[in-house]
Amino acid sequence: MRKTLISSILLISITWLISGCSATNGTITATKKAPTRVTNFLTRDIEKKLNHCKELEGSNIYAEVAPNGILLTGTTITEKQKYLASAIANSLVKKGTVINRIAVIKPKAKQTIPMKTKK
């Protein structure tokens, strides 16, 4: 009986390890690997310039190698930031093109409730 129990626990543990599941908070969830980005020295330089630009505060932009150049992805708050990021990347790219797939996501406006005035 004891051997059977230990064998069953061992078999279940090995199955979880092989299938790539992880236990958190008492629940079992399948783990997903993050998609890998193809980067090189040029993409790191572009990201470094973008991160140091004060006009791009609030944006989240990534550069990766594309078949014919550099692919920009991520989010910005304004259209101006989107085009500025593209201009910065274009200034660093010598061969190929810059593909701009940056999404503009405007922050939600805070709802203000008008105060009631006494009549």
C-alpha cells in the first residue's frame, strides 16, 4: 500500500514537471513562455535613446529585428510620441526600414462630479 502511494505521488509529480504546469495558491495553471524578441546592438541602442527621451514619458516602446529593418512595437499616449519614436529609430537605422506598429492608447479621463450649489 505504501509503495503504491509513493509511486502514485512520484508519477503525478513527474507528469506535472514534464507538462510544464506550476502550482500557485493551490491552483494548477499551465505556464506560458513569453514570446522571444530578436534583438541586436542596434535595437538596444534604439531602445536606450527612446528611454532617455523626456518627450516619450509614459510610453512603452520596444525595438526588434524585422526581415527588412527594425520593428517598433508598444504603446504611447499621443500620436506625437508615436511619430517621434519613429523619427528617433530612423535616425539610427542605416540600412532597411523602420516599421512602426506602436499603438496610441489615450489615458481614461477622470470623471468629475459637479458639486451641488445652494440656491
